[in-house]
Amino acid sequence: RLWEEAIQKWYTDSYTSHLDYLNLAETTKPTKKELAHNISVIYDRTCLSSRVNLRNFKLLLEENHNLEKRIRNLESSVKTLSSLFIENKPLTQSEV
């Protein structure tokens, strides 16, 4: 939760957070300031995207780790149940 709040604060306080891309397609010769502005906006959004992707990747790794642990526990339980079943296997009619 704190991580999400930190991202939101960073994005809100960023000087380019409320800026949009300038449509340079309609401008015949964009100024250096306009180009720098667009680069700055793109950079901020790329940084934000990277942070979000890293967080999602971390969550996926944690979930994968938990699932692997659960699978190991289930495999152990199945092995124990199999051995108990083999030990306590009921006699067949021919064995009686």
C-alpha cells in the first residue's frame, strides 16, 4: 500500500504530471523547448511504467514462490497418503 502511495505522490508532484504531449505534427518547426517538453513527459511516463512493471513482476514472483511451496506440500501429502494406502490395502477375495 505504501508503495502505491509513493508512486502516486511522485506522479502527482512531478512537474510534468499534468502536462500532455505537444502535437508536433501540426507544427512546421518545433522549438527546442517543445521537443524538450515532449522528451520530459515521455521520460516521466516511462519511469512510472517501469516502476509499475517492476512491482507487478515482484508480485508475480511472490505468488509463484507461494504456489511452488504449496505444490511441495501437496506432493508430500500425496506421498504420505499413498504409502498409508499401500500399508493398509484391504485384502482381495483371492487373498482371503
